Amino acid sequence: MRTLPVLGRRDVQERHDDLLSTRIPPTHGKLIGDATSGSTGMPVRIVKTEHALLTWLAVTMREELWHARDWSQIIGVIRRDPEGRSAFPGRRHPDWGAPLAMFHQTGPAELLDTGTSVAQQAEWLLRTQPGYLFSFPSIVAELARHCVRSGLRPTGLVGVRTSGEAVDPGLRELCRAAWGAEITDMYSAIEVGYIALQCPAYEHYHIQSESIVVEVVDERGRPCAPGEVGQVLLTSLNNYAMPLIRYATGDYAEVGEPCRCGRGLPVLERIVGRSRNMVTLPSGSRRFPLVGMTKKLGDISAIVQFQVAQTTLETIEVRLVARRRLLPDEEAMLRELLIANLGYEFRISCTYHERIPRSAGGKFFDFVSELAE
């Protein structure tokens, strides 16, 4: 496969029609259009078959069975609702939806849109009392911090499910402290479906090799060894309408050692993040920042939400939604944490905002690079 060129997001944008197959097996069903949310600033249009969506449902069932959830519980879901039907105070769906409800009786689902405030989300969480919470990691982080500071603790919350963003290691610890609940994460992409599922026995991920080929390569295109971080390249094995081969989404991941759980599927130790979420040092080197910072910045009680933005090679802007302006010693603590984490003495400034907008798909990144490519 390494003899084939890498397919970038811009290639898919600009050569969309050329990537469409003219020889789709008739048994793969009708075609379905889809698109990414454009959180990278580069939305991508995708065409899939019913067969590809069936594979998605099959892996969804595998994830449910792996983690042996109690399907009689209520599931609470905070996701973007483009139709606007899940605005506060939310709405109830009679079951967990496909594919699970196709085979098993389930409890209801409580749905809430991502556009709600963290205070409204907390009120909703206490009112609906779900057994499982499903949302983006950034929403879970805000909500958990709010519950800790407000002394709120829902009863009966046994698990948190996340997808769509990289999970900060500090977030797992935060969920344990706030709710006594463990995170189960899923790694997927609109373009190719499921990529990897978290192992039921460990916090790393198993690549779903029956439906996708995942390569993790270094800057020279060589396969990474366990413990090394590299760019993720994806080859879907089931979407014959628009075959994506060695597709680079911009994600980076760390390769893991073989898992002792016995499932035999390859391992990604962690999903590190997107290339646009890397800090660039004046020397030209790049690194992923903010690992473990979710809980540390949460220790500054005035901070409701934060986003760190690199605006130039020498400057960092910390965008804050806060209950009040930070005290001088709190700003000093913030600068000290960031400089230690980012690996350079950037000039750091704080700005205050009523809200920090999410992407069109409801995602949020705690670090963004605004440097020109």
C-alpha cells in the first residue's frame, strides 16, 4: 500500500466527482450522500452505499456488546440537532435507536442540543437521571467541571460515552471525580465510518480491521512502531461508491502494543488529535499541546470554558468564559501551566468572552492554531 499516494482532504474536495465509482455492485443498495461538519475549515462531501451503512450498524452493535451495557437504562445524548427539536429542556425518544432497538428492548433516550448552556445541561442531567451520557469530550469536560464546582452529582450515572474529539487523559480522571463514571470512547470519521473502538479491558483502542485498513506513518511515510505517534491514513473496505484509499484526515495517533484481552485486533494507544491542533514553536518544530490540562485548568475555579489559540509564532491568546476576571496570581498560574505544557515562553494574553463558539457540527477544540499554512 505504501506504493500508493496519500489522498488528502483537499483532494477529496476538489476531485469529488472523479472519486465516484461507476461500477458499484448492485447488491450494495442505493447511494446516500453525507458530508463532514467542516470543523477543520474544509468540509468534505461523501457518497456511501447502504452496504457501508450496514457495516456501521454492525460495528455499533459490536461496541454495545463489548461493553455489556444495561440497555434498560436511560441514555442521555447531547449532540447537535440540525432540526432544532432538542433545544432546552430537551426531548425524549422511546428507545436508544438503531441498531440496538432493532434487536432488543431498551430504555428511552433523552436528547439535548449542543447549543444549550452548561447550566441548562446540568439541570437536564439531574432531571433526566440517565444511566449513560453520550456526547463530545469537550461538552463532557465542561459539564463535569460545572457539577464539581456546583456540588451536583447525578445518581445512577454509570458510564460516559464519547466520540468526535480526542479524549484528554485528564478528562477520564475528571469524570471519575465528578460522577464516579468511566469514559468509553469511539474513534470514527464521517468519511469512512468506525475506525477504532475502546477496548473493554483497557483504555486503548482496537482498530476495526474487518472494515478498514489503518496505517500510522511518520513524516517520511514509514510505519510507526508501538509508542510512536504518526499521521493516520485510512482505507475503507466497504464503501464501493466512493473508495477512499490511504486517506489522510489530519488525525494523529500513537501505535500500541498487542492487547492482552485476546481480541487480536491491532491497537492504537491513544488518539492524539488533529494537525491543526498542534502548536508550532519558533524553531519550526511542532507538537501536540495541552495533554492533561483539562483538569489542571479546571482547578482555577473562575474558568467556565477555555480555548488556547496560537495567533503568531510568539504569541498565545487564552480565550476565557469566566465567572469573573482572573486574579493576578491565577493569571500567573495559567501562564506557568501553559509555558510548561507548550514548551516555549510564548507571550500569553487573556481575553474574556460571553461564549466560545463551537464548529458547525458542534465540536470544540481546546487548542487551535491560527497560523497561516
